[in-house]
Amino acid sequence: MDEPLEVQDGQVVSMDYTLTVDGEIVDTSENHEPIQFVQGTGNIIPGLERELYGMTIGDSKEVSVSAADGYGEVSDEAYVEVPRTQFPAHIPLEPGTALQVEDQSGQPLFARIDSVGGETVRLDFNHPLAGKQLHFAVKIAALRDATAEELDHGHVHEEGHEH
């Protein structure tokens, strides 16, 4: 009889999950398809990926992940002062407003307005979950070996997906 597949590097993991932060559900796969990722390629946060090794189909687990193993600690260097004149009129200059900007190479960056001053707006480029303890409830829905192409690219390819 074949050994049951278990989560290891090079496996495509299909996983149901619920993420709770400060007692509130902030993300879940409930009522959606499980997420899929190639284990060992850094597609998910390190603290969660490390806890999945050895799980088999149908296994459930509660996992707590520290900020350092999740989205990192809050970094003072991720705050940037920007002149108010650089904001288009349609963007509400209010703390908490989320926006997307581009870096010098045209890559999208996500930020939130932290505070608004007389001449400048302070943007926060920290991940919204930086500095937070993360609590995951996970269940392994399916496992399979990744294809050579998936391993090469480091992510799951949907059936019929041309890349």
C-alpha cells in the first residue's frame, strides 16, 4: 500500500484556512476554493509554511505565527512623507485611506494614509498585518506532486493555464 502523501517541499498543497487577528476573522477560504501553493517556495508566510510539514490530506491544525514569522514587525522606515500637491484631487486625504502607487521602476506598492499635515501626507507602506500575531485554522484539502513547470516557476498552474 502506498504511503499517504504528506506536506513536503515540491508538493502542491490545497488548503482551507481561516486567519484571525486580534479576535477578528480577517481572511478565510470558507465559501471559496481552498488556496493552492507549492510548499517550500515561499508562496505563503514562513511561520505557516514551516508548520505544515508532515500534515496529510484531511489533517487540521491551529497555528499561531509571530509577527517576525508573518508579515514582519512594523518598520519606521516604511513611513514616507509626501507633499500634498502630489495627490490627485479624487483621493480622500484621510487616515486609513488605502492607495496604490508605483516605485521608480513602475512596480505597484500599496500604502495607507497614516496622517495628514498642512503640507505633507504621511504614507505607511507596512503590510496591514505587520506587527500582528496571526492565528490560522488550517485543513489540508488535497496534495499532489508539483509538475516540473510549477517547480521551475515556483507557483501552481491551473489546468489549461498557458504560461
